[in-house]
Amino acid sequence: MGRLALAAKITHVPSMYLSELDGPRQGTRQDAIDGHREIARRCREAGVDTLVVFDTHWLVNANYHVNCAPHFKGLYTSNELPHFIANMPFECPGNPVLGNLLAKACTEAGVETLAHDATTLDPEYGTLVPMRYMNADQHFKVISVSALCTVHYLADSARLGWAMRRAVEQHYDGTVAFLASGSLSHRFAQNGLAPEFAFKIWSPFLEHLDREVLRMWGAAEWPAFCEMLPEYASKGHGEGFMHDTAMLLGALGWSGYDAPAEVITPYFGASGTGQINAVFPVTPQDGRAIPKAVASSAEGYTSVATRL
């Protein structure tokens, strides 16, 4: 019935918002903004009606959650970085029908997921910053999925992504994009050093690790990457413990995925963290059963929070 038309790993650095404003940071994140706009252009070209964002700023301590209110509107100030994002207006339509389908499919696949279609909960900036540039005219409906998962298995996040794709393809009358909103390495600069690291990675080790991962993505070395993902998430300070990445790869077939990623915005540093906009071509996958790789190579790994 429905179709997953585009999948991407995207940045949401708050300095993108600063880049719009008068001041010393104006224009400094234009490449990232342009990357978002290019992804949005491709979504429009593919007939996408809804953007599903795996948001590594939505922290949850039990279950998985889908924010699928009918409409989102308000002013957002970041509690983490209120000097970066303050009183940022946002508005976009939601998609309660799809949100409930996604949650139902995940729960039936053994990953308990709750849909929230009658809620006053606003999305976090992992959703709102990308939507500012991808969806300024409110062309797309938007759904936000919790991806800062503190006590969750990466295997379950991969299974969630697989189940969400199956829900789209088997039960939804429309076209969807999945966006994993989170960084690569996510070690912020130590307090007091943020200005010095505004455009740098925190350490040579983390930069080398990120660049090797991007080489693997470009070479479609997915079995090796999926095998190393839990340790990469831990030692590389992966944002949201990289549950967004597990969700995205689960939707694409996990270690059975075979297409190279396409970099849209080249790798860049932001306050010590490693950032990217990259598109993952959507290839046909077997929707009849959970791929064995999703239930094996990611199995047994908890989030970083429970491993350290």
C-alpha cells in the first residue's frame, strides 16, 4: 500500500538557528541548512506526505513513544542551550492515523510502543530544528519518535524501525520518509571551551572514528558496521546512544542492507560533536519476517546508560 521513499541521517545542531540571526555566527551553518533543504526537495519529488523523525532529544525511561498529535504550534526554548535556541517559533501538521499504525505494528512485533495523538507534548529540537528548514511551508505532516532511550536494547530499536517500515508498506495509504536525527560522535566540548570547539571535533580519536564510520557507510560495509554499532555508540559517545541509527538501519534491513550512503552535507564539527547529513537509498526488503540480523547481531546490547 504505502512506501518508504527516503531515509536519512540528519543533523539538528542548534547553531543552525544561530546561523540565521544577526551576529558573529550568522551564515556559518548554511551548508547544513542547505543539506536539509536538499533532503526536503527530494522528499517532495518522491511524493512524501509525512516525515517520521527519530529524535535523539526526546528522552524516555520506559517503552517507545510516538508523538502524533494532529497539529504542533508554539515557541521553543532549549532547556540545554537556551542561549542558542530561544523563543523559536514552530508549526506543522501531525499525522495521528500513521502514528497509531506505527505504534501498533511495533507492539505487535514485540517492541511495546505508545502513540500519543491527544497530547500537549511538543516535539523536541531534534525534530523542530530540521523541520524549520525542511518544512517551513508546512508541506509535510510530521511525526516524532522517541530516540533518547535510556534503558532500551539497540536490538529493539532496530526491530522498531523494521516494524515501522512494514506498517507503512502494508497498512498506510501514503508515502513516508524516515529521518534519524542525531550526530555521530557526541562528546561536547568541556565547559568553558565551547567557543574554541565551535567548528571542531572534541578529539582526534573521535574524529578518526567518525571518518572511518563514514568510509564504511560509503562502501556499504553494513555487516561490519552493525556489528560494531553498540561499541561505537559507547566509545564514540553516540548521541541518544545511537538508537536513531539502529532504528534507521532496522528499517533498511540492518546488516542485510546493501546500498552505499550518499553524503549531502560533508562531515563537520559543532561544539566538539561530529555531524552529517546523509541519505541512505531505500532498497527492497523482505517484509514477511523480521530479518535474522536484526534479532541477532544487535541482540544482547543495552544502552550505554546501563553498560557503564
